[in-house]
Amino acid sequence: MITRQFGSEVRWMLRRPRTIIGLFGLVLVPIIISFGIWTAGDGGGGPGLAAILQGNGMVVPIFTLFLSLNLLLPLVASIWAADGLAGEAQHGTLRGLLVAPVSRVRLLFVKLFGLTAMSLFAVTLMAVVGIIAGTAFLGTNGMMTLSGTTLSTGQGLLRIALFVVLVTFQMVSIGAVALAVSSTTEHPLVVQAATMTTIIVFQVLGQFQSLDWLHPFLITTGFPGLIDVMRDPIPLGQIWDSTLLAGCYLLIGTGLAAMRLITKDS
């Protein structure tokens, strides 16, 4: 039964027009970036990853996901989380699910599974399109790292796969917090607005040196550390800290959502 519920949730999410539109918008990002760098013809023209993009197409998926993680991917995760509970409540279908002979905790994990599956699918799709577009527009001869070394194509693909997993986990942790908000309202736009406002406020707070004591608790603080995937060898310190912080947000968001869902209408 749980397998059928998981499959039904994913199929239901994929049938929504806004999901298709969102996925279409995501795959356009690596294409636009690759085309823009190709037309410029003089390298990325910036620091970090942007400086090594010209002629290094396999960096495009990591560069694209890194940029999207700051705003675009959290927005998509918040939309899916909002539809999961608040959207169901708005259309009157959540009450039917709550009175069904299925545990409310199981219902929450079905929604979380749908969010995780769609996040992994979206991030993987962006990475695949990024590899194709980057290779087509910029060419490739392995993957140049930020350390100045060049990895083979196989090693580069492994780095991209690792980055996909890390970004997906960050996306799911944000979605879990959005699910907690979604369990308290019947208006999906409220969930999206609250989630995106939080992300933006966290990014702003991260710019103030006087708030250094607060930075380790902001999920956005861990985003830059993920780029260590592009170093050779990979330093695991910041990657581990970022993943651990995201795990804390995932547990807190899921716990709050479960508490609200269990006591809903009681």
C-alpha cells in the first residue's frame, strides 16, 4: 500500500500544469547560461566558477545549480510543499485524506517523499541539460577544478552526481520547513511567500559581520561551502557542516509538520 501511495503522489504532482511549467523554466537556465557564455566568447569574466567556464562545459551543471540554489530551487520546493498540504486544504481534499484509514504520519511522509522525488528529478534534469548544453556550446576536455587540476570525464560526472545529491538534500530541507508552514494554512501563496521571505532574510543577515554568532544557524550560510565539490582533493569540512545544518532543518520542519497534522481539527 505504501508503494502505491508513493507512486500516486508522484504521478499527481507530475500531472499539475505548474509542475511542468516549473520544470521547463528550470531546464532553460543551463541553456541560457551556456548560450550566454558562448556568445561572449571570452570566458566567464568573473571570479570562482565563472572564470573557468569557457571551454569547460562540464562545469555548467554545477555552476547552474549553485546559482539556482540561492533563489530558484527554494521557490520550486516551496511551491511543491504548498501544494502538498495547503493546496489540498484549499481544494477540500485534505479532509478526506485525514479521515481515511491511513496514519497521518504516513500521509506526511508520503508528501515528503513526493517532495523529495520531485526535487531529485528537477535537480538531475537541470544537471543533465547542463552537461548537454555546456558540452554543445562550450566544449569539454574533462573538468577543470578550482584547484587548477583537470579531472577525467568519468571523474567529472561523479563530481556532478555528488553535487546533485547535496543540492537535492538542501532543497528537501527547505521544502520540509515549507511543509510545516503548509500544515498551518489553507493558502498556498502564504507558504511560498513565507518560505521565500525567510530565504531572502537569511541571505541578508548573512552579510552583516556583526551577526557572526547567528550565521552558523542560517541554512543559506552553508550554500557557498558546497562549491568545495569543485576542488581537488575535496575538502569535506564545509560540505559536512552544510549537510548537517540542512539535516537539522529537515528534522525540525518534519517534526513541526507532524505535530500540526496529528492535532489538526482536534
